[in-house]
Amino acid sequence: MVRPLRIRGAGFRGRDDGQVSPFKRERPGIRALVLGAQAAGAGGVALLAFLPVLIGGGSWFARLAALACAVALSGGHLAWFAYGSVARPALVLVVQAALSFGPLLQFGGSWSPAIGFFAGGLLLVHPPAKAVAGALPACAVAGLVTAWPGASVETGVAAAVTAGVAALTLFGLGTAARLVDERDDEVRELKRQSIAEERKRFSRDLHDLLGLSLSAITLKGELVDRLLATRPTQAKEELAELLVMSRRALADVRTIAAGYRQLSLEEECRAAADVLSAAGTRVTVARSGVDDLPPRVATTLVTALREGVTNVVRHSTASWCAFSVSAEDGTAWLEIVNDGATGAADGGVDAGSGLRNLRDRLDVLNGTLTAEAGPDGTHRLLVAIPLGHGAV
């Protein structure tokens, strides 16, 4: 005997509670708002550094040089840290240091806010411990240079604090830009996953819900074709049943489109027995204790029943088939046994997409699936679902 292959659910719980992810409620224009805030912050820090030089006297050459450095610092910061990160951090920091500390030696404490560009860049590109260890001395240097020519200690402290506030401002705006960018990436990934999951659901439901119905319609059509010449009255009756099956298949298609379905286990047992009988297979059905199953468990059992019976019809030459559904000891069971197993019918749980789909459904409910073929040509499919998981 082939050893049974058991698939145990991994305990993964899909999102089927109908809640809308907060990522889908993005406020329009938030990216533009953050970029605008970055531009305003960088421009404001540059202006704080340039204005004292402009109104403090000195040559026009010195004023133009200060203006060029301020524009380069603010524009470079926006270009380098527009998304909160930078491609070549070492080179960027060297340029910021040159544009910040070089004019500081010329203009003194009035240029101290510009040190915030370098300190803020450190905070943005390095881990917190390393960044703070570099940013604090940079701000301290701004204070020392300001106080060195004979200015008061208070003036030096004010310059250091100004540089620190500027650094924190630029760091906060850059971090906000990075978070918004990451959030946009998460939204795109969430949408991609949602689309992929919906496609998977549609494909799985199309296979699971319509496989048995289409097989039944085919069998009925073949039977009607054989009966038309010899027994037209019976052929008419079978044709009426075929119409009922086709309407039911149409209803299944609508449930797939709506994304919701709750199947009746009792009705599906009768329908499965009718399909097997139409295929010329002797049927035995047993049901016990399944009248009050949780809807998710009942729907999954119906799906398993449809898949199992479809495989019996398509992939076997069964002369008999017995299936039973029951619930005992906190577990719902479905067992399908038939003879004449051939091909995919005895290929295990990975023989076709239908059983793979069934395995995915059982994973959500922490269920198990066993498929085994016997040496005498029989095939057995056993599904078990803990009732506690199905009630969630």
C-alpha cells in the first residue's frame, strides 16, 4: 500500500474580516506637503546663515560667496535627502562639511546655523549612536568658533544651540520624507498582494465551484444523447435536470464574482450522489452530526467533497463510491473512498491544482488532508478540520 501523504496546516490566517487596511486611506498630496516642508526648512536654515552676513557689512564678494554657499547647502540638501537617504553619504558629508565649516572661519558665529546642514546630514545617514557622536561636536565647534574672538560664552552657547536646532529640523524633515516614501512602497506592495490574492481566489473558486457542476452537465448531456432515440420521455426528464444543473453553475459563477459564498453541505451531498449515479457509479452516503457546523468549516467540506467527487468522475473508472461527513471529538471529517483509481486520482495531494487549492483552504483552518491509494485499485481521501478554528 502507498503510504498516506499528510498535509498539516501551518496555522496561517488570511485576512478575511472585511476590514480596510489603513494604507488604503492615504491623504492625497502628502508627498508634496513633505517635500514643500523640506524646501521651506532647508531654505530657512540657509537664510538664517546668510542674512547676518548680508547685513553685517563686508565686501560684496564675501556676501556673494556666502550666498553661493547658502544656496549650494540648501539645494544640495534637497537634492541629496529628498527621500531621506543618499546614494553616496561619504562624499555628500565631505561637501557639506566644506560648505559649512569653511565660511564659518570667515564669518564667525553669524554662519553657525549652516553647521546644521552637516550635523543634520550625519543624523540622516548614520545610525543614531554614531550620528549623535559626530553631530554634537560639530555644533560645539560652531559655538567655540563664535565665542573665540572674544565674544561672550552666552553667544557661543546660542550659536551651538542654533546649529543643533537647525540639524534636528533638517533631520526631522528628512526622516518624514523617508517614512512617507516607505509608506508609499508599502501601499504599492499591499495593492500588489491584494491583486495577486484576488486572482488566486478567483482561479481557486472557479475550479472548485464549477468543476463538479460542469462534469455533471457533461454527464447529463451524454446521457440525454443516448436516451433520445430509445427513451425520449426519460431523456426529457434528464434534460430538465440538466437545465437545473446549468442554472446552479450560473449561480456559482455569480458567487465567485461577488467574492462570497456559503454552501449547503446537505444539498451538496445530494448533488454529489446524483452526479456519481449519472456516471453509473454505485453511491453510499453517510452523514452524522454536521447540521450545526460553523459556516467556514461546512463550506470547506463542501469544496473538498466537490473536488473529491470530481476526481472520481474524471480520473477513475469507479463502479462504487462511498463518502461520509461527520463531526466528533471537536473535529469535522470527510472521507471519500472509491475503486477504479487511475492516473491523477491516485497521485497524492499534489497531483492537480484542485487538491493544491484544497490544501490552501485547509491551511487557513489548520486542517489536514490525507490521500492514499490501495493495491486493489481503491482510493481514499480524508479531510479533517478542527471545529475551533472554523468558528473564528
